[in-house]
Amino acid sequence: MSSCSSSLCPSPSGSVCEGGLHENARVATSFVSLCVYRWGVLFSHPKDFTPVCTTELGRAARLAGEFQKRNVKMIALSIDSVEDHLGWSKDINFYNGEPASATLPFPIIADDKRELAIQLGMLDPDERDKDGIPLTARCVFVVGPDKRLKLSILYPATTGRNFDEILRVIDSLQLTAQKRVATPVDWKPGDRCMVLPNISEEEAKALFPDGVFPKDLPSGKKYLRYTP
């Protein structure tokens, strides 16, 4: 599921756990303000000290340098307390083969009252804790420098995310925000892109000096146009 026009301006009230450090003051700013002038990705987790979430945050930590290269601010969210986050961070570091006391390269919002999860529609009605309260689903929100939601992906609690795919999607979003192209199926950086249908042949020649290469189709329509 995706949206390229929605504003994402929640006011999270959970505490933030920044790696091994945290502040108990309530977050007075919105998620998007943390990403001002840059891209941001918010990824939520059902609960601390759970197996799939631990592997996900471990992978996210290992890929932090790749997100940084793309000028993307990473922020995680889970519905447990700051204290739980601090303890869980040690397990995540150990899982990664790092010292347990190491600092995670992104903050974790402690949304223990589920206020932000409710605002952003993150709760999974089919996954509940021992008290019958819904857990957060595995949501991914990508926000652009214009503070608008560019992409949302929703995974069930039982399915771990593919962070390589999230990076690929961000590469596509950043490219298409700057160039008048689209990226085809399974595209990755360095592959050919597609010329947008609303660009005329004459304009395409001017925009893409490396050439425009249409694919011949039975319909005779030249809408599959590639450019390096």
C-alpha cells in the first residue's frame, strides 16, 4: 500500500530510546520534524524481546550505513517501555555479534501507551498480547524531505521485513523525485528506467540525451520506453 500525497504529521508522545541512552521526557516534536531536510523511515515492531523483531532490528543496525549514504533518518517504534528497549538493545547487539553495551544507530520510540500506533493505524487486530490488547503490525513508512508520506508497507506480525527491498524502494523514490522516470519491476540502481507516459517523444529526446529505446509491441503502441 502506498501514498504519494498524504501528510504524515503525528505527534508521538512515547519516550525515545537512543541506543543505550534515553530521555524520559515526552517527545514534543513529530516524527517528520526529526527528518526535516532529509528522508526518513519509521518501522514499527509488535513487541520487545520477540524473535522476528530482534532479527529485523539487527539487520537494520547492520544496514545503518546504507541508510546514512542515502540521507535517510531511521526511527524504530515498539509498544514497550524505555527500560525494556534498553534491555532489548543489548540482545540485538549480541545477536549482531557486537558488544551488548554498544549503541544502536537509530532511536526506538517507546510507545507503551500505543498512542502513536493508534494515530498512525499501526495496530494489528489479529495479533494480541497475553492481555488481549492488539499489537503493532510491522509497518514501514517512508517520508520525503517535503514531510509527505511517499510509501507505506504493512507486514503481519508473523512475517519479517526485507530491509534490502526497503533500500531498493528508497533508491527508486529518491531517483524518481529528481528525474522524470519510473522504475520497472525488479529494478535496482544501475538498471534502465522507463520514460513516463506523459512525456512526448520530442521532450523525451531532450530530457534523455543517452537515448530513448521503445519496445515493439503487438499493439503497435510505444508506451514501453526505456532510457539508461
